[in-house]
Amino acid sequence: MALGSFFGSFDLSAFFNALILGVSIASIWLIAALGLTIIYGTAGVINMAHGEFIMLGAYSSYMLQNYFGLPFLLCVPAAFIIVAAVGLVLERGLIRYLYKRPLDTLLATFGVSLVLMQGVRLIFGSDPKYLAVPPIFTSNFQLGFVNISAFRVVVLAITIALVAALWALFYRTRFGVQVRAVMQDKEMAASFGINSDRIYMLTFAIGAGLAGLAGSLFGVLNIVLPTMGAGYVVQAFLVVVVGGGTLAGSVVAGGATGELQSIFAYFTNDTFARFVLYVLIVVFLRVRPQGLFAPSATRR
Amino acid sequence: MNIYHNVKAQWLAYAAFFLLLASLPIFVSDSFLLNQFATYGVFGMLALSISLCWGFGGILNLGQGIPFGLGAYGMAMTMQMQTQDASNPIPPFMLNNSLDHLPLLWEPFRHAALGIVLALVVPTLFCAIFGGLMFRARVSGPFFAIMTLAMLSAWFTLILDIQPYTNGANGITPPSPLKLGDYAVDPYSPVAYWSVLALLLVATVGAKLMTLSRFGLVVQAVRGDAERVRFLGYSVAGYETTVYTIAGFIAAVAGCCWVVLTQYVSPAQFDTTFSLSMVIWAGIGGRLSLIGAIIGAFLIQGAQSYLGDTFLNTWLLVLGAFFILVVRFLPKGLAGLVESILGRLSMPSKSNGNDVAAHRLYPQPGE
């Protein structure tokens, strides 16, 4: 392609639209990665079942909506609670025996993801399900020459609210102080009377619940399928890896990768953009293997 | 002394195992079944490569589908070009995707020998570059596993996306078997089975010799504690890249064999589930034992083919649950179970010593 035609095809308003879409993609990837960030950052557990937690969140919203007639806005917090409970059971039954073997948590949670996926398929079948939302969410915004669906704005708002809430939880509460103490030095924290076992348990449950909440939103953006989790989990992992496992890192990494994906997709297409992005991340890790904002203190 | 750790006994077990496999065509006359067993041999090669990389090198590799798939695509392109001639110069699917001449990417595959060499060299080179980049940056453990997974998913989308060159989701189905010179390799013949078995044998013996060598010792030391090996003056990144690349080469060979046997390749070879199931084979069979990993592949794939029909809906459920149990209670897999049983038999009074060895597997800082 000649340089002239390249710039000739450049359309400012379409490019602006791509930038706005990038913010939306970033918010989706970030909200998918939030739970993973907390679980990895606190306990060092690589949770391969995270995508299936997202899927469970979508299905629990579907179930509540269709069998109990719950309005969508109540399904979102309900999905948080249901999936958090599932995460709690999983942590108590399996993960807590594996904290000393991080690679094995990856494998065991992959086994869990197979079980969850097939279990949901047996219960609900493999045909797609749909989540209904209030009609104001399905409309489109027209802001100048920028066009964006209302629900994507809702997702963005919820993401911002969640990040703020998590920041407050980790930096403004007693529980947050305990979590950060356990993160930095588990033995030292334990000697000051912090029950690290309980902290791990609660953070795992919160992380799982966040995945469930994300799932109830993704169920509206996309169709609900037993295999839907696999589509989100790789992006979520990349956000955590690039960010370095901290909340601030994930926010910046989510924003950067989402925006880059959208810009590359504007110039080429969606799948090729993803390939370029992944290769860029490999190169980035060559320069900064610990991620953007790695915790400075020693970890265990 | 536990007989499990006796090197002579290990070689004897290998010899018995491969003799048993080699005699299989005498008992099995059904050529379809023989072809299926040969594909199990390919899976055995993959499990072997995972065992080498993960069990001995401590590098968990969730993207072994990349060298496998690249090798498979290279072989499929070679076989496809063997069926094209002057009157019919380009594969039919390209015409459907409105290409009027052979793309540059396919040009080298006109020559069968060059095509096969490329099918082996390109994936190996990819592993060397990717592994080199990652290990030099000291990306290791779970982070490396996630990066291989991301790379795999990137390749999957790329292969799907460039439909005019790869026929997208439909994949490539070479219409006739591979011709080496004037000889056509019939995928349903005992010769094909024995060839795959011979390659598996060469790979296994090579890998076993490697683990027994000085190089293998350093690699296992890196698995134990990479930092200490680095302090001793070894180039940890060099050793890690080498073992990762060798595993990739074995997977590329497996990919070539796979296409010769099935005459089919599709992006499903780059699917994350397939690569993760290779890890499951090695994990259940025993990642620290080469032969254990191969047997794991045979067991799981065999069970999937035969029990899978009966438990069609619950197969993944059973496999997942079984894998969780193995990870939780048998980190060394079934081979570890054999090890501890043999240990009990050979020294009934001192079973404690064996427990210590098993226990030392748990907290490995290098992992």
C-alpha cells in the first residue's frame, strides 16, 4: 500500500470512534481481569477457572432472570454473591492445599474449569442463552460524530466504580491493611496475629465474585454459552501479566492494551490486531519481565 | 535401593514397552485400528516432549500446539503441492478465495524435500526465538506458561484469519498420501505404524540419554533452583531455551506424522484445549517419567475414544475431576504411584526414605 493511499483512507471521525471503542474494550478487559488481579496479587494463585467463573456469573444471572423473574439490575450483585460462594467452596476444598505449588494451582484450576464447563453444559445445554436488559440500555448514544451503545457506557461506569471500591477496600480499611501485610510477608503478618488463611479465603471469594459480576455484564454484550469463558481468560491473564499483578498495574495495562487493540483493529482488522498486540506484549515482557507496577516488597 | 531408580531396569522397561508396541500389527489386522494406534504414537511423542520440557526442565508449556500445528501445516502444504501439476497449479480452495496464482508463502512447498525441511525448521526456529526472548528476560514459571498460552491463541486467530492461504476453519485436506520419491506412504499400512513407532523410539531414547547426560543434570538442577544454578556460572537461559527448543522440535515431528496419518490439518491443532490436554496426559501419566507420560497419552486418548462414546456427555467432567485428584494427591502422576509401590516392595522397613523423596517434590522454588 502506498503511503498516500494510507493517509487518504485516514478518516478522523472514524479514528475517533475507534479511540472511544478502545476505552470500551479496555473497560471490558479490565473488569474481566480485576478478580484475577486480586487472586494472583494476594495469593499467587494462577486461576485458570477464571473464565468459567465469568461464565457461571452469566448463567446465574440467566437463571435468576428466567426462573425467579429478578430484574437485571439485581441480577448483577446476585451473580457476585453466587460466584463468590462457589469460589469460597473451591478455595476451601482444593486451592488451600496448593498454595506452595503455584504451577499446580494452574493445573488444578484447569481441571476445575473443565468440570464447571461440562457441568453447566449438562444442566443448561449447549444452545445459546440471552439476558434481557431494560430498554434504555439497548439504545445508542450519539455524541457529536461519536456513536456508542448505552450498555458499553454502563460497563465503563461499573468498571470505574469497582476500581474505586477495590482501591478503598485495599487502602482504606482494616481488612485491606491485613491483605497487604499478608501479600508482603505471610509469616511476619501471621506473627502479628493476622489469620492469613482467612485472608486468602476471603480474597479468593471476592476475586471469584468479581468474575461473576463481570459475567453478568458480558452475558448482555454477548450470547451466554458454556464455552464463553475461554474467550475472556487469555485477555484477562495478559492484563495481569503486563500490569504486574497490582491493581494500578492492571488499570494501566487494561487501558493500554484495549486502546492499542482498537487502534490496530482500525488500521487492519480485529484478529490481526490481536496477533500484533500479543507479539508486542512478548517484546514488552523482554524489556520489563516483572510488569508495569510490580510489588516492590519480597513475596514469600 | 528402589528398582524404579535403577537405570538398567529402566532401559529394560523401555525395551519391553517398545517390543510390545512393535508386535502390535501382528495381532491387529484391522487397518483402521492400526491407523488409530499410529495416531496414539503421535500423541505419545507430544506427551514425551511435554515431559521433557515440563518434567525435566520445569518449564510448563501450555503452547505445545504451536510447533505441532506449524509442523502439521508445513507437511499438509507439502502434500497438497504434491498433488498439483502444470494443468492444475494451485490448490482448489485458493480459487474459491479468489487467488489466481500461488502465493509466495506456498512457493517453497513445491519441492517435497524443501517443504518437509521447512515444516521441521520453522517451528524449531520459532521456539528458539520465542524461548530465547522469554528466558533471557527471566520470564519463568506461571508467567511463561501464560505467555505460551497467549502465543498459542495468537497463532490460532492468525491461521483462522488468513483464509486464502490456509483455508481458514476448514483446514487443508491433501487428497492423496505423502509420496517420498516414487513410494507413497499408505497411512493405513503397518509400515506407517512402524515408522511412527520408530520415530517415537528415537525420540524417547534420545530424550532419555539427554536426561542422563551432563546437560540433563544441569537442566534438572535449573528445575530445582534456577537461582543457584545461575550463581554457579551456568547460563540458565541457554539451557532453558535449548530444552524448550528440543521439545518443540519433537512436537514438530509429531505434527508432520499426524498429517501423514490423517491427511488433514485445521486450526483445531492450535486450539488451547488440545495443548492443555497434552499437559493432562503428561500430568496423569507422570511428568517426571518419559515413558509414564507416553503411557498417560495412550490411556487418556484410548479412554476418550472408547469410553467417550458411552460417557459422551460426562467425559470432560470425569477427565477434569480425575485430573484434579491427580494434581492434588499424586503430583508425580501414575508413574509416581508405581515408584512408591516399588519402593515399598524393595524396602518395606524404610518406607520413610521414599516419603522424603516424594515430599521434596512439593516446595520447589524454581517452579
